[in-house]
Amino acid sequence: MNAVPQWMQTHQVAEYAGRHHKTVLKAVQTYQRTQGRKGLEGYQSAPRARHTIPREAVDRWLRGEPPKKTRSRIPAAV
């Protein structure tokens, strides 16, 4: 069995959650549009860049819980 990464991209979240990748992308866009009140927490480093999503946010989204109030930070590259 493959280990689940701490940070995932939309296609990895779709596979992990058993959802279509467009469903995941819409949930991330909802998070951005509602300023973090709904949807799936995800980040982009620049416009048109890939979304990076923390696994704990995916688990909360699958349980139907609202996003965490404080934002996680992507760890700096070493």
C-alpha cells in the first residue's frame, strides 16, 4: 500500500477521496471564493499554478466538517 503524502495536488486528492478531479477543483475554488468559510483548503503559488492541498484538510472535507480557521503553511524547501 502506498503512503499518503502530507501535501497533495488535485489529482492525488481525487484518487484518495474517490471523487472526480473537477469536483476537488470546485471545492478548492469555493474555499478561495468564500475566504475560507466553505470548501476544501488549498493553495497556489501563482495564478495558473497547481493547487497544493494538505491531507488533514482533505480528511475534514470528506467528513463534511468546515475548514480550519487558521491556515496551514507550506513548509519551506530545504
